[in-house]
Amino acid sequence: MSISFFAECTVLITGASAGIGREFARQLAPAVNTMILVARRNDRLEALELELRIINPHLEVFSRQLDLRDHAALERFCNWLDESGLSVDLLINNAGLGDRGAFIDSEWERILAMLRVNIETLTYLTYRILPSMRKAGFGAILNVSSVASLLPVPHLAVYAATKAYVTSFSEALRAELRNANISVTTLCPGPVPTEFDAVARRDPETNTSTAAREVFSVSVQEVVRRALNAVARDKARVIPGTLVHLSMTIVAFIPMYLKRLIFNAQATRKKNAFASPARPNYEISGTI
Ligand SMILES: NC(=O)c1ccc[n+]([C@@H]2O[C@H](COP(=O)([O-])OP(=O)(O)OC[C@H]3O[C@@H](n4cnc5c(N)ncnc54)[C@H](OP(=O)(O)O)[C@@H]3O)[C@@H](O)[C@H]2O)c1
């Protein structure tokens, strides 16, 4: 794939301060005209902006510090986007987070963060940006989901369910937009070595790395290369990594009753590995 497919585009990337989002910015920077980068860690965004500008003097970069759990802040960002006159050609809904451990012991704040960032923000940004794509007569949306969207995952129950939403929503939207010249692609990575696992871990001391994760791991550069290739070729879904892809193809043919037996065994094995302290007291600061 030639990166020139994205020549002169305006791209919006959420979660650009780390991992997969930052790599999207790096790989797209030589081609696109304008980049809008969103995340909470402003120092990271500024460092990335500087790096991109030095290597790509033609590039216009707008970094926006934004907590995507905060709907009012998201609304202000979308209004700024409308008023700026920037028309987004490629929307990469990448920001996301997980939470490893038993649902019964989870903190409501973490659940709410996943529901808001992984589902609500992705849906709202798509909702706000689609009209300008329709007006322009073209556009592309890349939604970052996960292989966890393709089957329930004990001890990642809410995360997997949020990603199931992303995959389902993206497939349906793709069909709706077929005649509008707007493509929708779903990226479903397996394990990728980023900060994701450290964020998803409840106890920093817990080692969540397993031999299986190592074997299935695909580099962030490869994941992004494969994803951009899929967008350029208007593919519906991409599962980077031959082993991951093959495994998910096999999983699709396993009957549900067999999957349940496997889930039960996994859940028992993980029970101790991800044991967390008793559920803390918390105050509900909002609902989705
Ligand atoms: N790594 C994997 O193994 C893996 C596998 C499958 C799918 N994925 C998906 O890939 C996507 C990117 O993950 P990653 O692996 O690159 O993880 P990462 O290194 O932890 O990066 C996550 C990004 O999301 C942003 N983010 C999280 N919460 C946010 C909030 N409230 N407001 C604004 N931005 C927020 C973070 O920025 P700030 O913290 O600066 O706000 C960061 O830039 C996620 O959707 C994840 O579910 C990852």
C-alpha cells in the first residue's frame, strides 16, 4: 500500500498520545495535510507534534488536550471543529481502555470510563463528523475494536462487550454508508505491546503477560500498517497477524457450548491470577 492514498487528507486521531494512536500519527504524517490529535496527556501530544513537524514541515498539527470521559468537553471540541472549518476526511476512533479482573470486584469509575471512551465517545464523534463527510461526498472511518469483540472474555467482560459494540456498530454503519462514498473499517487487533495492559491492570504488581500473549503479539507498526492498508483498500475488517487471524477464523467455527466450557476453565484459572482487593466504596459520578 502506498501511503499516498491519504495524500492531502485531514485526519482526526483519538488516543494519539501513546501506542497505536501515536503510530497512526507517525505513519500518516508524511502524506496527510492536517492532523488533529486528541488525548489527555498534553506533554505527550506536544512532543509528538514537535516530532511530526520537524520531519514533515508541510504538516499542520492541532493537538487538543481532551478527557473523552467528559461529554461536555467533547461537545466543546466538536463545536471547535465545526467552527474551525476543518473537514475531517479520515476519522480514527482509536482511544480506548480495558480493565482486567472479575466484574464483581471492579470499580464503577473504571467501568464508566470504558463505556464512555470505548462506546459513547466513538459513537458521538462519528455522529458529529459524518455530516461533513456526507457534504464533501467522501470520507473514511477507522474504528479500533479488538479480537475481544468477537467472543466474550471472562475477566475482561465489560471491555470485550464494549468492543463487541464497536464491531457491530461499525459493520452496520458500513452498510448504511455504502452509497455515500464513506468507508468504515474495523480494526481487530490481538495483543499489541503498548501501555494498554499496564492501564488495564488493577494491581501494578500483577503480571498479566503469558506465553500465549507473547506468541500472538504483533508489533504496533505492523498493526497500523495493516490497518491503513485496509482503509486504502476499503476493507470491512482487519485482524493483523497471521496467527491471530487464523485463530479467530477457527474460533468462529467453534460451537457456543464448547466455547462456554473453555470460558469456564479460563475463568477458574484467572480467578487467582487477577484477584483484586474487595470492592472499594465509591460515589457514582454520573451515568452513561
Ligand atoms: N494493545 C493491545 O493489546 C490492544 C489490543 C486490541 C485492541 N486495542 C485497542 O487499541 C486502542 C489503542 O490502545 P493502545 O494499545 O494504543 O493503548 P494505550 O497505549 O494505552 O493508548 C491508549 C490511548 O487512549 C487514550 N485515552 C484513554 N483514555 C482516554 C480519555 N479518557 N480521554 C482521552 N484519551 C484517552 C490514551 O491517552 P491519554 O492517557 O493521554 O488520555 C492513549 O493515547 C484501544 O481502543 C484498545 O482497546 C489494543
